[in-house]
Amino acid sequence: MVTSRRSFLKVLAGVPALMSFPDLSRNNFLSNLTAPGMKSLRHDIGMYTGRGGTIGWLIDKDAVVIIDTQYPESAEKFVAELKTQTSRKIDFVFNTHHHRDHTWGNSIFKPYADKFVAHQDVPVLQEKQAKEQKDAPQLVCADTTFTENWRTEIGSEIISARHFGPAHTGGDSVVHFEKANVAHVGDLVFNKVIPFIDPNGGGSIRSWIDALEKLGKAYSKDTLYIFGHSNSDEGCTGSVQDALAMRDYLNALLEFVGSKMKNGETKETIIAYPAIPKFEHLIARWEGAVKQNLTAAFDELNAK
């Protein structure tokens, strides 16, 4: 996973220029998983780390659901493994947001999926991104969208999705497997690593903080969270405390930059700081991550 995440971050390294700134299984299937990066979690729910944003999945005799699709090459590996384990067609694919490391694999899943689901802003942002990226692959967007809440019963599970407002992007969703009590939060949480903040894609640090506050109150203390990115494979799952630690970092980022602005420091001076105090332990998985966060915070506070 460390190697795969580095690959993802090499892709992100080109983004700032563009943006003007960048087991408890019930089934025999789950006990037979062999593909690297595949891991069962609770009931029929699991995750796949691969390359890019963590894929979440539900696979049982009555339903197959996929959350996020990574890049085409890792999506192909996932689908190849999936086909050895079930003959069911995928009931739906859900995209937690529009970023390429979560949606570029959509085209690989398209022949096997009945529908694609996402917040209403995700297709819009995908199309905007595709126009900006000359190397974008064939675009596959959600054909089923929602504004704030979405819910369906499928197989032995109930799956609900909630949009807590702009955060990492303008179209982030949290997908909750209600019976298993597993929630895929996409990139609302970068666990123990410096996040990517995307104002160009509708993101907002203030709103991100608010979204994490809402998330912390929306689910139970026993909810198991799947995170889009982390410092390790093991870190791709965690508790609400990990989500609130992300909130604490974003609060500290705004407070740090705000205090420097009040002291009259220039943008050039502020964005040159090497770390956010008390969060020096967070790993920068791509070059310029801290600078990008400081820049986004300055611009957001300066626009107030």
C-alpha cells in the first residue's frame, strides 16, 4: 500500500499547477480472498487498497456493491478478483467524490454495473475536471444522483449516503452500511497524513470542519470507518476519533495561518512554514503538501 499510495501522490503532484495553487465474515467468499490489498471487515463488507482511494465493497449471494473505483489498472485487478468470487453483476457503484483516484476506474466497472450513484455535484465536477485534464480517460459519471440523503435496501443490507456539505470537495458523501455499521467516508479523512484541499473542486476548510463535526454525531461510537487515504493499509480503517483528529488538524491549520496573518506576515512567508504546530507527526505523502494546505488556508481566510 505504501508503494501504491506514492503512485497516487505522484499524480496529485501535477494537480496544483492545474488548479492554480493542485475478520468477521459470514461468507466462505471472504475467507478465500487472495488478491493483494483485499481485506474483509464486518459481515459481507470489506475494502481494497490497491492504488488510489480505498475501495469499499459489499459482496454476498444477493448483492454486490462497490464504493469508489481507483484508477483503471487497479480497477482491472479488483474486477478480475471479483469475477473469481461471484457471478453476480454489480448492483451499483458509488463514487464518494469526483477525484480521479476515486473515479477513473468507473470505465472498467461499467460493463459489470447496473448503475452508478453519487452526490449531484460529482458528475458536474468530473466533467469540469475532464475538460481541464487533456489525458482524461473515457468519462463515466453517475446516472443516479441525490442532494442530501440517499438510501436503499439491497440483499441483507441497508445502504444510506449522506452529504454533509462542501468539505474536501463540493460533492463528498459518506456511505453507511447500516446493519454492518461500516461507513466509507471517502476523502473526508486522510488518516495520519497531510490532506489534499481542493477549493477548485468546491472544497472549503471551514465547511470540512463542520462536515466532520456532523459526521461525528451522525453515527454510533461502534461505527467502523473506511478512510480514503492513510499512512498505511492498517490505517485505512478506524474510529470516530480518527475523524475528529482530522477536524482538529483543519482547525489548527486555520488558527495557525490566521494568527500569522494578524501578525502581518505575508503570504509568501506563511506558506513557507514546514509544518503545522502540534501536527508535525503527520506524513506528507506528496511534495508540497504542507505548502498547498497553507496556501488554501490563506486564500480562504483572505477571502473572508
